[in-house]
Amino acid sequence: MYLLYTNMGKILAAIMVIALAPAAICSSNTECDLEQYLELGSSGTVKCSFPLDIYGVLWHDTTAHGVPAMLTYIDNTKGGEGYTSGEYDIKQDGSLVIHNVTLSHDRWFAATKLISISAGIVTYEIRVKTSVTPTQSHPRIASCPVEEAICVKPQAELSTLSCSVSGARPSIPLRWFKRTSNADTSIDTIQNVTSENNVTWTTLATASIPVSNSSLLSLLVCKADTEVLVLNSTEAIIVVDNSSFGHTWFTKMYTERYMKAEIPCGNLDETNIVMWEYSSDLQSMPSVIATAINNWMNNITDHYEDGYHLNAEGSLVIQRMSLVKEGFYTCVYVSSGDEHMETHEVVIFVNPVPPYLIVDGCSYDGQYCILDVQREGNLTCSVLGIRPEVQLEWRILEGNTAVSFSHDRQRVESIDDVYNVYLTSMFMIESYTDERLIVECRIKPSDKHSFKLSSRFDFFAAMGEDDALAEDVPGLWWIAIIVVALSLVISAIAVALRTFNVRRSAERAEEPSSIRVEEEIPMLSSTEDLESIFVEQLKHKYRILYDQVQPIPYIKERMYCVDKVFVEGGIEYQYLPRNVVHGDKWSQMHSYHEIFSEGDSVLKRCIIEGEPGYGKSTLALQLIYDWCNGVEDSPLKDVGVLVFLRLRQLGGTKSIAKAIKRFLLPRDTCLTEDKINDILGQSSSVLLVLDGYDEYPDQEDPDTDISLIIRKDILQHVGLVLTTRSSFLPKDFASENIRIKLTGFDNRARDKYIRKAVVGDDIEEGIRILQELKKNPVLGDLCQVPLFFVMFAHMTNENEDIKSFDSVTGFFRYMISCFHSHMWNKLSNEEVRANEVYEQHHGRLDEIAFTGLKGKNQHIVWSRNYLIRKLGDGFYGHYVRIGILVEEEVMKINDPPQQSKHIEGETEVHFYHKLFCEWYAAHHFARIATVFPYSLLLRRIAKDLDPYDLQHVYRFACGIKGASAEKIVNILRTKKDGDKFAILCTLERDGSTDNILEIVRNIVLSDVTIDARDSRLLQRSTVQLLEIASKNEIPVPSLTLHECLDKFDVTTKCMVLKSGISLPGVSSVVKLTVAEADDVQIPEATLLQVLAFVQECTDMQEVSFDGGILPMSIPVEHINPTLITRNVKVTHSRLGYQMILSLGQWGVFGESTVHKLCTDGITIGKDTPLMEQQAMILLLENHPKRETPVTCLTLHECIGQFDVTTSSMVLTPGLSLPGVSSVTKLSIPVTCLTLDQY
């Protein structure tokens, strides 16, 4: 009753103000627009912008006088019949809210502003009109496709023009215009308007094409004349084509297949309209492929077929020329006062392979050759894989008439749109001559192609018997005498040298061995000279290494320099040891150059870590490339010595000097191990790059140089880069280092790699490759791993029919099959059948790989002889040829040294990448898991396979043999954090789905967490697990999103994580926890997005925020009523508050919490968080006195001022504390007053 009386009093006061204050009808729109449109069937706002300090606002749904206000807003209190009925609401600025706009609201409204009791009033009379937005976004021209921005039609097909707008309110007038480069000219238009129940209208505008229209191209526009913003565009455009295709003249243009082509036309800056047409021949009807309009009003380009676009000059750009695009291209353009039309015949050529003409008998690669022939015979010249078809001919140079060709026979083979051309002719050498017989086989010049290829050679004809008799025989005697004399002189010199060497050997036998060794080494003037030689020999070796990067190992002829394919993915860093300043936070690094900043006086020591295939070794190769080539923006350009070693090769080699000499220096180097140690110790700047610590066989040996360097027990002054898997960090890595983590390829890195290393300027092909990624989400996530993405990108570029995959195992199985099938293409059917057994039966290789990965000291480098003995010559040779096994020549230095065998060459073999080793080891592991019935025995075997290091062995095994999956998953779940690995393995499972739902049910019983620090692949796998549970109605008691939220996508109804993974609404999740750091601000928009996501999760009962600073309140109108109906709890678990969704404000939850607060007293101080203050005030306002009273309210240094208008205390943060009846006592620092005294 008190509230009712108060409101009535305020309304009466407002009536008194209206009655007594001077009134004015405002005709300007300074505070309210006097005409406003609202959309039928939706919520709408009649906008005004009154000051917040006025006394009140009254709204009438009529302009008649004496009618009560249907909505009042007096002294911050809302009232009136329109408000209580729920039809209307009002905002703080006085704007009128209509919850559901109907035709009855198409009327006059009046808004009265009450400035104050003493001041006057102002009334705005506002005409509200209702509108309906049509389904079309712009006027629609009949016979034009909806999706085309520019419609092109031949004039012969058009008798009249018509365009329309349907289902609009109010009706939209339409009119036709002819548009030139600088103006629009009206065309006589007939307009017909029809109504649909007086709610919406359809407008049809028709016009005839002007009789005077003789231009090659005309631009006609259908324009809507309306101020109502119901159309995205108020005009539609049609180009009327009055040109005729097919000239008797045209220019010929040659372009290479699969390359980018640019066909010229007029300059678009000076052109009003440009249109391109294509026809395969001059007799066929052309099709329009691209149009551009550039005038005072429009700047539009439209392409009607994929693979074409227009550049700024109006030229047609074809990104990738294929044979289907060969033909005639016509450009028609109209500019101010000029029209033009030109046709180009585009002929596609294919360069031959090899890129030269082949003459039988010449074993060369395009170099000059000499043919040793008889006086007459047949000779064949050929060119292979060329297009278009050409003719060959013989040509005798320098006017020589001693040789002639006859009986030419040309044969042509057509193979996959290219041609092999063979020319066979009979030749005759008329007589022996001392002159050179220079002959050329060439492609006969023609206007059908642009090839200018030829091969030259010399004919050398052996003399016949008659020719020999005609020579000067006596001259041979002088040659014989000279030969005998020279033989006698050489014999005498040889005897003298033998005598000298015998004497010298006797003298050297008496010298100490150390003196003899020194004499064998050339004298060097200084350590600087030694270092210079050392650096040059290192660089020579490094160039071989970084110039042999193979994205697809089975295509051995396709090698790249690392700089041509290296693309940076995500890089993060963390300081070691962790301290108060840096903590354990990972920070973003923008470039690998930041590892060694310019100007550092001491080279840093860092660990570069990453999962398999994340590019650790490629980054190491890029570092040595930068150093060798003195890359200007690289801080390594000033490093004196850089040593790069692959640690997998160093098993049994304790000395780093011996390792350098064995693996990096040439066999004939003059540098001894002592000299190498001197250089490393005395050089001003040395950087060691040690690649693959996880593959280092001697990790457990603390006395190797590598271990000592890592611990900083030797070579303390050198910089160090150590690459390893994240799960294989050295135990004793010296302090004061930096950890660098490679996080893989994001969309930007993938796009950059495709453009840099795969497709070049072929944007169309790049888009196709990326679209293949999007076809399957698992494949897209898999390709966060750079190794997988690189191989996928190149394989997709090679094969347009690449399949989709649903697991890592499926992709790897396909990739392995590509290795084999590429080789099959080069073999005969018999050879293919003979080699197919190697692809299907590889049990011995599986066992070797499995044994190599077992235990702490992995051994994944083998000698060539060992593998041939184990696998057999045929099997071994096949796997080397296809690129899965890689041979590497190294020097073996025997210790102690022996004279003849101190240094020996040796061939070591390893897998192309460690992941391939894990693939074959997984086959052996899967067989073991299938055979052994007892989990205890399997656990003993799996004990030597660390899942943190070898997760792919486990995942592959589950995918290879579905029967082994359940056993392997059970083993993983017994390990720390094993559930995460179990998720990955579960989703790899192939074949039968028996028991998979039970596995999922067991995994989701405990809290399911998606962490920002999880790999993208693991996040995606967790999402898939949730989707499986949701589809099969398996309850998920709790889901935690830890610092990984990005945004809610309203179109897909999915929560997008920071990794880019989309999390759809999962119906079976009961509780969602959003965990953030305490100091992270969570804005209102984010909170509303979380609530929107909760709405999609139909079974969710609670969303809890763990950490983070949340907004004090959110607008109630933004909260979906279904959340209130479902009684969804929104809580802040750390502060103990629950949001009252019906109010959009935070309150205190739990009877015990309320009772304790009331009994102990409530304190609000200047340091109390705003959210907590809001909750306390809400409790005080709504807590009834008849329940437990609040014994004492303490206000500590937070009192602002007392607001007499609202009868409330304004606290220093700006919150209002009204007078509350439930408080027994008020305490202000020291004084404690009763409520009556207050």
C-alpha cells in the first residue's frame, strides 16, 4: 500500500505540474524525431533523448487533449496503464518502447517532458509509421539472377524492362534511368502498385529500351525512391549488350598451362563499362565471364565464373590457365565518347619434359654433343610432353653440303593433352672432310606456337678404308719416334723418385710420431686462420643440409631451400627459472628473431620445444640459413661460429669435437679435434644448435660433452639452442634460460605457407586447398601440426580428388599409401605386383621401430648393413626409394686411430620423421595388445612407451586395430592426466563401435576440462567427445572452460574458443564453469554471450564463474526468459553470489550464508568490490525484517552524500543505499547508532 500511495502521489504531482506550468508544442526534432518508422511484428523504440535530470515524461497514444497518459515516468518511477499491461515500457532517456509493434501503433503519439515542478513543459507530437522489410535486399529485375551484382543481357532478348519490390510497407516507388559516366537520364516508366490486405504492397515498374540505344553497352538502372531504410540497396543494375561477338581479326596470345595469365583491355579508370566474353571457338555463342562498372555512382566488379577477376586496369586475370580455358576472349568497353571491342585468341602451351629436343645417341642434358656415325644411316630426333603439336626439322649449319637428310617420317603420340613428336630421317655424308659437320634439330617455326627449341650436334664420321689410304702415311713415323722418346724420359724420372722416397721413409721412421703428424698439417699463421677455415667448411656442409628440404619425401626430385618454404607458426616463451617477476606465464613471441635480440652481449641459452611435426628441425635449419647467408634482419649475422648437430646421430660419441669432425667437416679437413676445441674455446661468439634432444641416445650419460654443455659445466660462454619435444625436457638444464614453445600453424600461417611454397600467385588453387581443410573438422585440426599440413597442402595440390578423414590414423594411412602409389606409377604391372607385398607386410620393420622407441634411451638410427640384414635387400631398397627410410653418409672415426682405417665412411639410416617411426611401431604395439589377453602383461610392455612422448604410438595403435583400443584406453586411464590421452585414442578407434559409448561414459564421469594450454587437436577431440555424449544422451556432470573463451557465434549458435575451435550447444552438460584469472575483466557482452550459449544447452542447470571481474548488472531485456523459466543458476563461486535473472543483478545465495551475514553483520567499505557491494545492497533491500534481522550495517569510509529526492545514501562508488527496515543498527567507523537515530 505504501508503494501504491507513493506512485499515486507522484502522478498527482505530475498532473499539478502540467496544470500549472506553461506548455509548448515543439515542432523541431531537437529531442525527438517527429516522424519515425517501426518494424511490424518486432519490438520497436520511439526514440527521444531527454536529459536525465528532468522531473518526468508522460506518453499519450493520441494528440487529443484531456486524455490520461498511457505511460508515465515520474521521479524515476514507471507507471500508467500501458506499462502495467506490458504493452509499453520507457527508457531512462524518455524513449518509448513498444514490445510488439502492430498496425494499431501506426498513429500519432505525444511525449510530454516535465522539466521540473516550477519550470514549463514541452510536448512533442510524433507520427509513428509501421514498416515491413521485404525479403529481397534490392529491386529485382525480371530475368536477372538474384545473386549477381551486375546483370548482363543481350539487347536482342529484351523487348521491355521490368523490375519490382514485393511485400514492402509502405509501398516503394520505382523508376528506370539510363546512367552515363556523369549523370542519370530518366526513362518513361509505367508503375503498377498492388496491395496485400492493406498491410504490404508490391510495386512493378516497366519501361521500353530507348530506340536510340545503339551503344555497344548501355547501363540501365531501376531505382527506388524511398526514405524508409527497408532495402539494403535502392537500385538494381542491368547492362544491355548490343555488341556482336566474332571478329575476322584477333590477336594471338600464348600462355603456359597452370600459370597466371593477364589479357589486356582498356584502362578502367577512364572506362564506364567493361565486359569480358569467352567462347571456345568463333562459331560458338559467347558467355559473359566478368563485368566492371566505374562511374559517378558505381564502382562494381562482378565475376560470373570461378578463376577470373579484373585488375585495376580492366584487364582479365586468369589465376590458373587450364586447357578448358583455351579459346577466344573478347573485351567490350565504353568510355566517355568512345567504344571499343577487341578479341584475343589464347593458346595454351606446355613446355616439354625434358626441356630440350632429344637426338638419339646424344647422352646429354641440353649440352652440345658429338655423334660418331657411319657415312650413312637413320637418325631420330624427338620432343616429349609438348603442347600444342609441333613439327620437327633438320637444319645443316654453316652452309656445309657434305651431309644431307632424306625420307623424313614424323610420328605423333597424344598422351593426356600433350604430344610426343618423333622425326626419323635417313642421313648421308657424301665425303670425308676436315670441316665440322654441324647439324641442328629444331621445332619448325609456325604461327601456331611460340617454341624456339633446338638441339645442335657434330657429325663425326669414321674414315673408310679408301680414305685412310689417301692420307700421308710417312707422317706417322715421326709420331712414333716422339712417343718412344717421351717414354724413356718418364721412366728415368720414375726411378729417381722411387730412390728418393725410400731414403726419406728411412729418415721419417726415426722421428717421433707427433712430429710426423704436424708435418702432415699445412702451417697456419693463427687461430683466426683456423677459425676462418672452420667456418667455411661448416657453411659448405650447411648449404647441403638447408638446400635439401623435401615437403613430400617420395617426390625426391622436388627439393627446396629452407628459406623458400619456412613459415613461422605460433611461438610463445617463458623465462627460466620461474620467479616472482615472470611467474609461469607464457607470452607471445612475434618472430624467431626475438630469440636472439640484436645487441645482446652474451648469446642466450634456450630450449625450443614442441610436439612432433611442429617444425623444430625446420626452424633450426632456418637459423643456420640465416647465419650462412648473413641475413640482414637476423641477429645471427654477427655470430662468429655456429655449430649445428643432430643429436640422434651422436650415440656413443662423447666428444663434441669428434662429433663435429665426423658429421660436419670434410674427410680431408686439416683440423684436428684439439684445434676444434681451441676454436670453440677462444672464438668471440659461438652458438650451438643441438637438434632433437628427445632422440639423443645418450641422455642418461652425464659425462658426454652434450650433457656437460646442457648443464653449463663446459663452454659456459657459448650460446645454446636445444630443440626437443615438450615431454622430453632435460632434467639438469642450466638456469637463466628461456623456454620457447612452438604452438603450430594457425589460419594465417597456413595461408602464408600455401602462397609461399605451394601455389604462388594461384589464389584459386590456394582457396581450393583451404576448402579441403574445412570439409572435415578433424582434418582441419590435424593440420595445426605443420608437418601434416605441409604434406597435406602439397598432396592436395598434386591430387584434386583427395579424400576426407575422420582421424589422425586415417590421414596417416592415406599418406603412407601415397608414398607407395607414387612409386607404382613408375613401374610395370609385373613390378607393381612384385613390390605390393612390401606395402602390406612390414612386420619386421614394425618390430625394429618399436624396439628403437622403447625405454628412456631411444635408438632410432641404424646402420645400413643392419637393416638390409634384417629386412632384406628388396624391402630395404623399396622403402629407401619411396622416402620413408632416409640414408645419410657420415664419417666414422675409430678410437684409437689406425693408419689406414682411422676415418671410414658409413651409411646411417633413419625414418623421414620420427612420426613415421611411431606409425610402424604402433602396428607392432597393436598386434601385441590384440594378442595378449591379460592387461597386466600389456601394462608391463607399455611401461617402456611413455605416452607423454609417444602419444601417436598409442593413438595409431587404437586406430589400426579397433580390438586393441579398449585395452590401451584402460592402460592410459591409470596414468596421470591419462584421461586426456584416452580421449584422443577413443576417437581414433576404427571399425566396430561396441563398448565405445561405455568408454565415453567413463571418461565424462569426472570433470571435463578444455584448457587454453591444451593443443588445438586435444581441444577438438574433447569437443568431439562432448558431441558423442550429447547425441547419445550421456550426462556430462561438469564442463570447465579454463581461460579459453573468445566469443559466441549467433549464426552457428556455437561458443568459439580462442583456438578457433567451435563448441556447439551440448544438451547433456549439467554444469558449466567458466574459469578466468582474478584480474580479468569480463564485460557485459561476454556475460550475455555465455548466457546465450547456456540457452543452447537444454539440460544445463548452472553456470558458475570461477574468478574474473563481472559487471554489477545486465539489462533484463537482454536476458532470454527461457533461462528464468528453466531456473538456471548463474553464480560466482569464489565470492558466493548468485545472479537474480529476473532483475539482472547479483544477490547472495544460500540460507546459511544469508543467516550468517545477518547475524554477524554486514560491512560495506571503500575497498569492497563493486559486485559485492551490489549484492549486499540487494540483500538489504529484499530481506524481510520478520526473518533474521541484520544486527549491524557498517559503512567504512564509503559514505558520499544523502539524496533527498530518493531518500537514499549515495556511497562513494556511486551506488545508492536506500533506507531499509531490516537493519537494527548502523555503524559508521566508531559510533554505533540505532536505526531510529539514523
